[in-house]
Amino acid sequence: MKNIKINSMVLMTLMVATLYSCGVKSSDSSNAKPKSIAFNIPKDIYGTYVGTLPCADCSGIATTITIADDLTFSLTEIYEDLQTTIDTKGSASIDKATQTVTLVGNDSTTRVYLAKNGQLCMLDAEGNMPSGELKDEYTLEKLDKNICTLTVWSLSSLNGKEVKSEATLKIDPFKNRVSGGLGCNTFFSKSKLGKNNSIKIESVNSTMMMCDPESMKIEQEYSKILKMAKRYSTTDKTLTLYNNENSEIATFSKTKN
């Protein structure tokens, strides 16, 4: 009698679960969105966050997280010095009361962050804030939309002087690189975006064509200034680079992608 009662309870549970799943099934599964707490997510949570997180076996993990308004996310982790890149996709949710963002990857990995003031701070496995000497290094900064859209910028001035050149700049925060034209030659370089719109551009690698003297002069100055850049700012139409003393060293205007 006891076994019959237990089996009956199991049968009733299965029936309820079946009825519930039929009730929420979408007629078009290809357009179905996760039944999550989307209404609890502030709009300013959506966007792309970047930063370099501490790494036990390398110099840092260059991290990029994009949270989309359909409650999906993409995560790219580049382990510096190890030439290893890991891409993860999955679903996002947030606890409005605690402002914690939970990312569950398609590989079942879970990461939890505290969302505050345009930043994501990575929490430990118990949901606690990081501690110790590196506690301030577990923060990702939100990028502005003009950088996230991979805008191509046309050079307007160098060190406050207007220049006439076909030189351009494209910042790719997802691949940690910049590229463009120096005016005659093309170039690319590794780069890193960080807190407070900081930017670091490493040695500039370019093609080696010879051009007219004026173009080559602009190229040399532009290449040098790129390596001096420490911070950037944008508007819907302009990009400005600043040096270590926060002085304006280059301005750009927006062009088509």
C-alpha cells in the first residue's frame, strides 16, 4: 500500500509538470525568449564591459562581457602570455534587490557580478566581494556605444593642429586591437581598454610603402602619438585621445563603418 501511494504521488507530479510545460510552450519555438526576470533588469545593465582580471598563471585575463537586451550574454577571456582564448555564451539574469548579475554559460559555468555605477565587480563562489591586495582588480568597466559599434574614425588633428590626411582609427575592444590607416600605409596593434576610458596601444605594426614626404611626416607623427595615448573620450561624432598628462593629442571625426 505504501508503494502504491508513492507511485501515485510520482504520477501526479509528472502529470502536473506535463500540463505546465504544455501551457508555456510557444507556437514558434524559434522566436521564443527565456522566461526570466527581464522586467527586473535596468536598461543601463545592457552593454559591453571590459577589463583585465587577475590570473594565477599569467599576467592577466583580458575580459569582455556583452549583455544583450534579450537576456543573452557573450564572454571572451584572453589569457595573456598563454595565447589562449575562451569564448562563452549563455543567459543572464539579475536580482534587483541586490543588483547582482548572474551569467549561466551554455557549458553550465556560472559567474556572478555586482552591478554598480557602470561597472561589474566579480564576486566569489559564495557571492562575496573580493578581498586582499587585488580586490580592486576584479572590476569591469562599461564601454560607451561609439566604441562598441566598431566605428571607423577619420583623423582630424594632431597635437592641436588640423591635418589633411586619409588616416583612420578603428578600436576593437572584442579582439583587444586597434587598426586603420596612417595616411599611406595601413597598421594594426594590440590594445587594452580599462577603467575610466583608459587605453593602451602597443607598438604599431604597419606596411612599408613609401609615399610623398608630407604624408610620411604625418604618418610618423600619428604613429608616435598612438603609442602615447592613455585615455579616450567620444561623442556621437568625435573621438579624442589624451596623453599621460590628460592633454589632447589627437582628434577624429566619425566615418562610416
